[in-house]
Amino acid sequence: MIGKVTVAVIAGFAALSASAEDVSLEKDLMPLFQRSCGTCHAPDSGIRGAIKGGAFFNTKKDILGKVGGPIVAGKPEESGLIKVLKQEVKFGKRNIVMPPAKADEAKFSAEEIAKVAAWIKAGAKDN
């Protein structure tokens, strides 16, 4: 007889092994970008660096505009966005941390970064 714990473990593994095509930019990722990036990386944020560089992350159009730049469709390991989320990008001697520690936004968890990577691996589609 399968116990509740066994069923929960099996369900957890099934969720983690979901196909990359199952990750939706609209449903799965936009809430994460809006939660963790939208306050600073929005045109009306007043953050000079974000505005000057056009590093906006609060709409699907903003995210899809990064494909070919910091998002390399099909290649999450080469995508600057993943490197920044994993804090693997250096600025001088320090790693870039997004969102910064002084911000009120939540950082991306390992599971959330994996979702972004799966979406990129599947071609970074408008879905």
C-alpha cells in the first residue's frame, strides 16, 4: 500500500521533471519577473541605470525583447539572465546580485531559476 508520504514524493518528482514546453512565460514566469524585478526594472521606476540601459522586466514585451541579448534561446547556460539570477556575473570584484539585498523584492529560488532555464531551453517562446 502506498502511503501519503510516498505519493507526495512521487508527485514532487513529477512536478520537477515537467517538460520545458510546460513552462509558460505568461503564467509561470511573468509573476516572478514582476515580483522580483518590476519595481526597479520598469520605465517609471526612476532607477537611472535600468532606464538608461533599457533593462526592463515588467511586461512580456520587455522579456521577449531580451531574446538574442541576455536571453539566448535554446541555451540557458549561455544566457546572461540565468547567470545574473544565479549571481555568477561579476561587476569588478563583486557578483551582481539581483534583486539587490537592499531591495524588498524576493530573490529567485533554485526552482524558479530552473523554470526560467527550462523556458529558455525550449526556445524562449511567447507563450
